Amino acid sequence: MKYLCLILSVATSVTGRFTDDFYQQLAKDNANKNLISSPLSAEIVMSMVYMAAGGKTAQEMRDVLKLPADKKEVARKYKDFLTNLEGREKVAILELANRIYVNDRFSLLPEFNKVVKDSFKAEAEAISVKDPQKAVSIINKWVKEQTRDRIKSIAEEKDINPDLTVVLLNAIYFKGQWQEQFNSSNTKKADFRTADKKIVPVQMMSQFGEFRANYIPKLDAKVIELPYRNSSLSMVIFLPEKVDGLPELEKKIAGFSGYLPVQNVDLKLPKFKIEFESLLKDILEKMGIVAAFTDKADFGGLVKVPAKISKVIQKAFLEVNEEGAEAAVVTGVIGTITISASLPTMEFNADHPFAYIIRDEKTIYFQGHFVKP
């Protein structure tokens, strides 16, 4: 049995429900860690593999990923999504790339190679496993380039062995400036209250301005949308009323569509940087993708040798500061903000654990939570 090493880099969604379920499990397993993830990244790379799956392997992946039985429909879905993404405005940078590395002893079946190139915009490149150091260097060089050097490595020499058949990579990089930037002179040291009742110092940014925000009773949380400049993208922050209310809140965020009216907001938000890495095999198995990781795996549409998934890794980066956010996931002039006296005023002080997403009107690209400085 040969091994398919599946590696994810960086991040809801094209299908929606899988990414909600995936994040719920990831957040639960990492409740006490700062988290940045891209359920979308996991969805795309697993859907690429699904295109080569058959039998029970395909059935499990189809059920968990919530994909149509017709693989041609799956191909069309991702082709449309990635084509539309390429046409996105470039003031806020959002780039997604796929790459396939094949053990040069084998070759991808022509039909699979054609569909991933056409629908997933994935390029294939042969690598030799005889020199693990060189193979790792090639893979990590691609990851660094696609994430603007924010993620420097994802493969290790131990991942490269004679049984390796294929490495699939997906990278998402994002960088955006706030529509309303914070004045760095207003950033002050402040207390951050953790769920276990500790007080930790943090650099707290602040500004007063008009934002879409509201208290949502069914979430027992305040929600604010911070748009990015000249872009359809925004960061939505979910702040539970209770200091220890984050776990319960994250169970309710999926499909959030609460009303956020424009109002004056006294906003305080910590500067933060998150680097996160997780092995995802256990999560995917809990969700129901089991056969793909066993000797009974059926990836007959991929290569002409038996193959199974041996490892699934996601590695992600997020930095939030006064100018905006950079995730692996232009100089602007900050205008004067005019405050409307007729609008109500809300205090939004993110001085305890909160959840966040980076999204446009259709898709969540990054999702996570901040629980401690």
C-alpha cells in the first residue's frame, strides 16, 4: 500500500455545511489556544482528492463534504468559484493557489490531471523522493511564495519517503487595510481577561466611529463588522457577554445572519498575531472520513498504484494591527471620521475571548478565535 501525503497550508464556503462542521470540531479541540484556520482550504483540498476516489472512500467523502454525487457538478462548482476569485479587486489581496507534487516514480492519471488543472487551477510537478531534503525544499519554497513568506514551511523530511505518491497543497493568502484604520497613538496597554480568570496585558487599539454592530440576544454576544478598504471583504467579530462564554457562542455562529445596523461604536480591539498548526486526520475521521486513511482506501482515479491518505496538515497565520489584517490567509490616507449625533452608541470592548471570521458576502475564508495574548 503506497501513501498519499495530503498537506494543507493556510485559511466559509463553497458548500457551507462541511466548513461549519469542520470548524466546530476544530474549535472544540483547540478551545484553549488562539486559533486561525481556513475550513475553506480543507474543503478544497479534500474535494480535489474526492475527484479520484471510488467506492466507500468516495461515499464517505461525499457525505462529509456535502458534495453532489455527479463529479462533473463538483468540478463546475470549483471552477466557477476559483474563476470568480481571480477577478477579485486587488486593493485587498486575496489569492488562492493549488499545487500537486507527484513522486517521479509514478504519474497522475491523465483524466485526474486534466480535471484538477481545469477546475481547481492546480499545477502538477514531479519530485524525487530519493533526496528528501531537496523535495522538502521544493515544497516549502512554493508555500513561502504563495503566502508571501508568512508561512515558511509545511513539509518535513520525515514526510518524504519511498512510499509517498502524491502531495496536494492549497494555500490562501490575504492582506487588507481597514476601511477605518486605527490611530496608533491611541493604542495603549490594557488588561485582557481570560476564561480562567487571569489578567494578561495586551496592546489595545481604540477608535470611535460608525460601524455595523449590534447585540444579538440569541448569541448573547455583541457582533461588529469591520470592512476592508475598497473591498467586499470584512472581519466580523463575535464578543460574548460572558468572559467564559466563547465555547457556547461558537456553537451558534454557523450561518449567522443577524441584523447589524449602523451605529456609533466606541471600539477597543487588541493587536494580535496567531500562528497555528494542526494535524487534521483525527477531525476528519470524527466527521466520518475513515476509509481514506486505511489500506482499504480507493483512490483508483489518482495514480496506478494503491494509495491512502497518511497525513493532513493545516498551517495558518494571522496578524491584526492598526492598519488592517494580514493572513496566510498600498499606502492609504486616513480621512476624518464624522460622527452622527442621531445614531445610538455602543461600547465594544474586546477585552476577553472572542471569535472572528474574514469573509465576503458569500464565503468565509478564515475563521478562528482569540483567547489569550
